[in-house]
Amino acid sequence: MGIIADIFVATPEAAADYEASQLRGRSAHIEKYQPAEYKGLTPIELSKLWALIASEKWNIEKHMLTEVSFGDGHESWLLSFPDPFVRLLANLNDKQVDQYAVEWAKIEAFQIADSTSTDIRPIVVDLRRMAKLAMTTGKPMYLWGSL
């Protein structure tokens, strides 16, 4: 099945209920959170995108998402996107989306998965869309993941 990675924007209270919401019914959950759903995307890949967009050397301590909570046995996790990363994502133009999709597709995890920039571009588009929503609503942007 692989790693599940859902990206969404919500209040901290709603984010804390994300995993439990899934158990109450998929259609209501999707309507409430409207997540961008991916498989195989981890916080490491997202941290590398952050460094790439910021034109910085990747640093795991500087570019990691913020830990919010972990499920039983650490088989699920909820992380928030730091504001500087959200701002960078929200301000990407279409040309930059294309550029960063090409560059991000070159990281090892995507190379191993044979992912191309065509595969990666929709992720960058969704990240930008979620970041814009976070900026306009004032709500945090989250990554919920599960093994």
C-alpha cells in the first residue's frame, strides 16, 4: 500500500481530528478537509522542495515540517508547514512551478520511483493551491501521513 500523504488546510482543532474523521466516513471527510491525496510523499521530500525553492542548501533541521502529533506506534503523523515555506509556495508563478517540478523530480526518492517532472508537477500545483488557501484563510497547512 505504501505511505499515504494528505495535504490540507484546517484549524488546529480540525487538524487534530483529521485521522478520526476518516473513520466516520470518506465522503464527509473529503467534503470537510478537501485534501490533496498522494502516496509515497514524505516530509523529507517536502523539506527538499522547501530548500530548493528557497535557494538554500538542504538542512534537515531548518527545512523540516513542524511536528504536531503522532498516532499509535508512530504509524501516522500530523505535521504543519512552517509559514516561510507556505509563503514561498503561495507565491510561485506557473513558470516557477514548472521549473521546480523539473528540479524536484531529480531528487533521489523520485528517481528511484521513476517519477518525471510530469508526475511531480501536479504535486507542486496542489502545494501552491493549498498554500494560497492557507494564506487567504489564515489557517495552517498540514501534512497527515500514514504507513
